[in-house]
Amino acid sequence: MLANSPFNPTALTTPLTILHLLAPAPVGGLETVVSTLAQAQSRAGHRVMVAPTLSNPGEGAGFLASLSKTGVEVIPLAVSGRGYLREGSLIRKLVAQKHVSVVHTHGYRSDLIGGHAGHRSRVPIVTTVHGFTGGGIKNRTFEALQRLAFRHFDAVVVVSKPQADLLVASSVPKSRIHLIPNALSGHPAPLDPAAARAALGLPAGGLIAGWVGRVSKEKGIDVFIDALSSIGDRVIGAAIFGDGPERASQQARAESIAPGRFQWLGNVADASRFYAAFDLFVMSSHAEGLPMVLLEAMAARIPIVATAVGGIPDLLSPNESMLVPPGDAKALAAAIRATVDDPDAASARAQAAQLRQRAEYDVAPWSARYEALYRHLLGARVKAGARK
């Protein structure tokens, strides 16, 4: 295959043609990463295309909106939910017609279908592993297939060290695994606390803990509900951004335990603009990669309480947040209470977190690391072809 590679040494210095593949959810960290990276690469002078797989009318509307009026070319792949063969065929045609340099996949559907299509097109294939959620047998099966597919990728980018360890244990060649933590770009101007609360319909006074994410089992919303409900000596409300399969049952459960204490706001566009409405930001996940919402909370200078899972301990130290074990509602409640009881210490941690986000998780060097990886893969193909 390498002997027939269409690349030549000029591809190592000229602008690249990069194709990103994903099946977008309504909102999420994966979608934020792809949009941010594609725009950064376009600003760096590359031709960047994003081909989202869309199976239903209106699907991916928020993601598509994030790329409107940018230099990124969006090419939707309209296929049925099980139109895997057609999806692969469309990707191969796209790679050939647009003279794609590198295919970059995101998420298990695109990893499986886009990865295979890319290999058949004889271009380097890169994936970013945004996280594994576990869950039911169907999802665990897809994730197992995803890890098997990674063995055949040219490069597998992980956003945290625990992800790398998991993939090595799954027999993904260590030489193909690259650690590139996520980064945060500029967002729309944030609202001030009063304006943010007014816009969300939250009370002007009182303490509010914010929770942002997909309302699903791996995010530990039940632990957050139990923790906050158990704090009887302080009145702390909750604002929950997000939707998902656990919302109906957990919303009913929260209302039965602590009536009126939890406000369920659903998916909020440009959510980070409203973080000033929170007195603290809580992440109660059982599993994570490197959460974009935590980078947003760091940038917003909001005190953070989070579980020490995935890449979170690498992102935040005790100097910048309060970290607790996953699944421990009692420990989470104690950290929440300590945060609101000592606002000066909480503010100092929030300031340190903001400084760290600005210093270590900026977009320009992040995008440059991906470009260096792409060019390394292209260079390896050129050298291999020259040896044939």
C-alpha cells in the first residue's frame, strides 16, 4: 500500500487538505473539539473539510451552526441510520475528489466506517479518542469494536494518560498512541452574574451549583443529586444544563428528594456564556477523557468541584479545584460545602485554574501539535515509498 501512496515530499511543507469525520450529537465535548480544531487549522492556512454523518432532518444543527461563516467547508453525508456501505462510499469519493491529505475521525461510527474508508483510499488515518462511556451492552460492544479498529490506524490521539493505558491494554500499538490534551478557544463574551441568572430564569439571590453535561449514567447526575440534597445546613440550588436518557427519571427523583431545588434547563446554546450564574461548578462523572466543560469553567474563573477520573487530575490539581473520588456522594457533598463556606479559598483556586487554562490549554500550540503529527505520518509514507 505504501508503494502506491499518492503523496510526495511537497506534501510535507505545503498546506494540507484535512477531512474531519463525525456523527454529531446535539451538543457535547466531541463536537466542540472538532469545531475548534477545524477552525484553528483553517486559520493556519490549511484546506479543512468537515463531513458530518446526518441521518435525520435537523440533526447536528448546533454543530453546523458553529461552523457557519468560517473558513471550514462543511459537506454533510446524508445517509440512513444503518447506511454504512453508502457512508463508506461517500467518504472514499470525497477523499479522491478533494485530494485529501489526512482523514481525521471522531467517535465510534466515524472511527469504524471512516477509518475503513480512509484505509481503502490509501491516506493516513488519525482518530481522536474523546472518551469511553461504557453503559449498556450495545454501547460496550461498539466501544470494543472501536478499540479493535484503532490497531490499524496510523495514529490514535488520546486526551488523557488513562486513555493511553487502556488502549495499550487493548493491544493498540504504543508507537501509534499520541497524547494531545484538548484546548479551549475564545467563546462569545460571557454575561455578568446578574444578567446570566436573569437570562436563565434563575433567582437573583442565593447559592447555585452548576452542572453541565449529557444526562447519562456515566456522568453521575444521581451522585450530584444525592450530594446536594444531603446538605441541609446550607441552601444551595442547582442549575443543570444538558439532556439525555437519564433526564426524565433523575428529574423526577430530584423533585421527590428536594422539591424545587434543581432547575433543569436542557441544552443551552453557548453554555459557557452563562457560567457566571454559578457560585461553583460541579462535575460528578464516573468516566471522562479531558472534559471541555471543565476547560470552560476554568476560563470562566468559577470554583470547581470534580471527581478525580480520566484526565481530570492532570487538568486540575488541588491548588485549582477540589477533587473527590467518583461515586462518593458524601465526599462530593463535603467538597461542595467546603467551597461555599470558604469563598476566599475557592476564589483563589478559581483564579489559579483560569491562569493554568490560559497558560497550558491554548488553541494555537494544540493545533500545531496536530499538524506536526499529520506531517510526520505523511513523511513516513514518503520515506517508505522511496525504499520500495
